[in-house]
Amino acid sequence: MKNIDKQGRIVRILTYNVHRWLGTDRKVSPARIADVIASCEPDIVALQEVRAGRIHAGASDQAVMVASKLGMDLHFQPTIRMLGEQYGIAILSRHPSNIVKSGRLPTLSTRPAFEKRCALWVSVDVDGHRVQVVNAHLSLRSGERRTQAAALLGPDWIGHPDCADPAVLLGDFNAPPYSRSYRLLSDQMRDAQVSNPAGEPQSTFHTRAPVLRLDHVFVTKSVEVVAAAPVRNTLTRVASDHFPLLAELRVHNTTGLAASEVLTLEEELL
């Protein structure tokens, strides 16, 4: 049976800063990142610091290779283009999905930025449950980060009429819980780790000594948090400098159960 019940659909969603596929052992390995993701069995994945393109002539595009290995659709938004390669953020989905919006977040700098901070909004149909997913990677500078957090909550992104509940805002926000940008986001949406009934929030950075909680999953009011925590094991400690953050969420279809779900539930009751 699919992961559904009368209360809603369970969705496993992962956010992961993959550090250009570069592990703490200094090895570049998109395949290892794919193995980490596969072990988490997510429905939807938000990635930051994604390197797309070919490491050397004749090789496969790295981001495409990871998506193909996982059997997931890839949506990519570049933040840097250089020497035939791209670098940016991505959303992977094993369910039907489409890009609603992608684009730059505001900057306070008057000079051209090497990396253009961006967000990516994808609408995912999880067995009849439409979920709005916004992935973002915010600035290292506090003032600029607050401006970007405010923009994400505004009418172009989470505040847009089409970004209806249930919606998830997630990514690497470079914002620990004591920061003003984090408080701005958590005042408007619920932090999945804080709402986690299974335990206390845990740090996501650095994998060698996790002392900062920079990666977050924020959800709208109808989304129930079943579990949320960094995935810590031997593989994730070396694959990137961030731990992946996995959230198990129960989402509700405002139009009711899809016909296929009703049939499945009826068969279960027989």
C-alpha cells in the first residue's frame, strides 16, 4: 500500500548541501551523494551547491547522472556559470512535478556578485496531493540574508496566491536559530525540527564537528511533522560538509483523496 492514510499522505522530503559533490576526504563523488540520497528514500529532494556539467571530457553531466541513478526528475537553477560548467540549486522528485518559478533573490551589494543567490519553486503532485516546494540557499552576510528571507516570505514566493498550503520552504539558509533571518522565517512558518515529536533539533554543519543548525525545513500550517532530523552515519559524515536533513511530513489534499487513493483504501478495508 502507498504511504497514505485517512489523515493524509506521508511525504519524505530531504534538504542537502552537497558541497559540489566534494567530500571531507577531498574526493569529488556525485555517485556517493546519490547513495546517501537513495538510503533516505525521499519523495522530494532539495539540493544546494550542485555542480552541473562534466568533470572531464566524455563524462556524464554530474547533476543529470545523480538524478538518473535515483530515478528522479531534475529541476536545476544555476547561480554560477563558468567555463562550461554550472553551479546552483536543484529539486529532485520521484513524482510528477513542474517548475513554477525560479530566479534571483535580492542583494544589497552594488557590485556584480560572483554567486547569484536564487530560489527554485516546484509544484509536486504526490498521489493527488499537490505540494508546493521552495528551495533556497541564502547569503553568508546577515543583512543580505534578512532581505532574502523577507523576499521568500513575500508575494513572489511563499506569499504568492499559487503557493497555497501545503507548502514547504527548505534549504541551506546559513541562519542559525539565534539569527534574525531565522526568526523572521520561523515567525511565519513552522520549523520541522522544532515541531519534531521524536526529539530535539540537531545541528547540520559541519559533519566533522556539528555545532551549527544552518539547514532548515519550514512548513505551512496544515502540514503535520511526523519526524525531522539530520541523517548521521558513516557515509554522510564524509560525503559532504553538511549533513542531509530529512523530514517526514503528513500533507492533506484540500480537494479530498484522489480517486486512486479512495480505491486503495477501500481495498484495504475489504
